[in-house]
Amino acid sequence: MDEFAKTSRRAFLRGSAAVAAGTVAGHAAAQGAPDPAITELQDWASYLGVGVDETPYGLPIKFETDVVRRSVPWLTASPISSINFTPIHALEGTITPQGCAFERHHSGAIELSKDDYRLMINGLVDRPLVFTYADLERLPRENHVYFCECAANTGMEWAGAQLNGAQFTHGMIHNMEYTGVPLRTLLAEAGLDAAGDFADKWVYVEGADASSNGRSIPMEKALDDVLVAFKANGEALRMEHGYPVRLVVPGWEGNMWIKWIRRIEVTDAAVESREETSKYTDLHEDGVARKWTWVMDAKSIITSPSPQMPITHGTGPLVVSGLAWSGHGKITRVDVSIDGGITWETARLGKQGDTKALTRFYYDMDWDGREMLMQARAMDDTGYVQPTKDQLREMRGENSVYHNNCIQTWFVNEEGVAENVEVS
Ligand SMILES: Nc1nc2c(c(=O)[nH]1)N[C@H]1C(S)=C(S)[C@@H](COP(=O)(O)O)O[C@H]1N2
Ligand SMILES: [Mo]
């Protein structure tokens, strides 16, 4: 074991020396001076580290404590009915750790134990039922990765470039692997099949919190891919994401993903609750609001470089990294522009896009130190192409809030500093 540790340390030293010598812009190589980080015995090699009994549940190391959710205090009147944002600028890959996945509450996050948990199914079913948490664990379950995007994501940007950071313009999104029971399984238990003609029926779904956040979902979607989920990324849901059970409504706006889900009523019409009338409807230029825009259209964002992730290494190889997603299906292609949308190059997908889940894309370029207007545009397997802000504004005007999936622009200056701007 010891021998292995020594060998690998030597291998590492050789590796990093080679890198330093081979990189023209390498700091140590340029100065020609010995780098004490390599030549001197470091603390962490001279003393013993922390024992395994110190961290029964691991937290990020102290050097990463800025990779956290952040909020914009002026956005809402109180932190109870509010939102915070995922630090998407600092994350990689596609899975969002629960601890920094954005939260959106209408009446705060509640503490509801598995013992106290009940889920009722009533309304137009043969057998109204109440499930305990243990009941849910005995039904066949599935695992799926899905993104959850609040319809208000990017909603502050309609009238102009506003918030300076991908975390704030696009951070009302997370992407997790959910474990849960298909809603159709629960509805079948309650005797929906026997009820016969349910094609035009709805479910009205409520949470156990004071806001209840009730939403109507058409039966076709309820029987398709909706999950009643109790795990995310392999572990129990965090309180703020609906512990012990939440609804997962793939590809549809986050508001329908009812947390602390307590009741599912089968109805013959949409309830037209607050959350689907006065909120989460889309104001148009002509003053008319459109309702039931449930699906989140294709969208993308360059996460680095971005205002919180300036280029700090100077010219040369630059990894442009970003995220793309579509509530209609899979991302098939992402293009990147560095000249404000005049010319486009096709980006490389980290891996083939999953349906209704985040897809990572990369654009590997050589930066010559010139100013850039960086954009990404996503395409999905329906053939849809992410629109420009001007295209969206033609219909929606500037006073809309929800469903802003426009192409975002970052201006990067010669120092590598990035800023939220608009091009037209
Ligand atoms: N019960 C309940 N469910 C809820 C909400 C709520 O306030 N109460 N907020 C909704 C909104 S608007 C969004 S965008 C998502 C956010 O999920 P998250 O907090 O896990 O990110 O939950 C939805 N489900
Ligand atoms: Mo939301």
C-alpha cells in the first residue's frame, strides 16, 4: 500500500513537470524558477489526515464553499415564498447534487416524516385509497434522469440583459436521477381502469405544505411518464425538494412537480387553480395571457466562460462548456457562436442526449484574445431550434415572465471577463 502511494506520487510529479515544461504559457516554465509546490515537502504529506469517523456524511471541501445556491434578494418580498439558484456555472457533467439544486417554495420547505406521510387518491376512481410511505415502497419502481426547470427561469431577462451570471439567468434548473412509482400504477390501484372512459379526465395534485401548490395535469400525461418519486440521485429527497415524496413531471414546467405530494384527485375538468391562472400563464404583446404552456421548450446556456467563470488562463486552448435540454425529448445538436450569432459551429455533445434530461456540450477552441459574443443554440429531436430573444419578443413583448427559452449572449472582453448582454 505504502509502495503504491509512493510510486503514484512520483508518477504525478513527473506528469506535472512535463505539463509545465510543455505549456508555453505555463507560469513556472516561463519564469524558469523552481516551483515550491513541487520542490518543498508539503503539510499534507508530513502529517496524518482526517480519520474516517470525522465525516459520517461528507460535505464539500472548504475550498469549494462558493459552489452554493444563491438568491437575488430583491426578486421576492420574503425568503419563504422565494427562489434560489443552482450554481450551474461551477458544475460539470449533467447531474445536479441535491445540496446545491435550486429551491422554489410558495410557503417554505416543510418537515414531514415518513411515518406521518400519507398520499390520498380520490375523485373519479372506483376505490379511493390512502397510501403510506411503506405502501409506496412495495410497488414496482423505476429510475429515470430528468431536468426540472421552473417556468420563471430566465424570466427576468425579457426587457433586457439583467442578472450577471449563468447561475442567476439560468439556474432555476436541476437534473437528478429519480426513483419512484409510475403515477399510472397508483391510478390503476385506485381502479381507474375500471372507470373506463378517462381519456378526457384530469388529475388535480396537491402538496402537504400551506400553499398546497395545486395543479391540474391532463390524464394523458398522468398515464405517460409521471413518477411519484421518493429518491433522488440514489438517496432520500432533501426536505427542500419534497421529502419524503414528490411528483416528477418530465419535460413539464417545475411548478407541476408537486413536492410533499399529499392528494391526487381524478377530475373531469382542470381546476383552474391560482398556479395555473394568475401565475404560470404567458402574457403576450397584445395583453392576452396564454394558459397551459406546460412543456419546457429546447434551451441551452454556456456555463463557462460566463460572468462568474471568466477566462483566467490567457490565450490558447479554451474549453467552452454548457448545458442543453428540451422538454419535448432529446437534444440532437447544439451550435456555438463566438460572433454574436453571425457564424455557428456545431458543438460536441458530452454524451448522446437523454430524453427530457440535461445534455452537456463542449466547444473546444483556441482563443486568440479577441473579444467574443458567445451564444449557444439547441436543437431537439422534434426539429425545433432554440429562438433568439427578438423572435420571442415579437409575440411575447417585454412584460412576460415565464417560458423564456431565448438564446443567451455573453460578451467576453480581451481580459477574459464575461458579461450578460444582448445583441440585436
Ligand atoms: N407543494 C409544493 N410543491 C411545489 C412548490 C411549492 O411551493 N409547494 N413549488 C413548485 C415550483 S414553482 C417549482 S419550480 C418546483 C421547484 O422544485 P425544487 O424546489 O425541488 O427545485 O417545485 C414545485 N412544487
Ligand atoms: Mo416554479
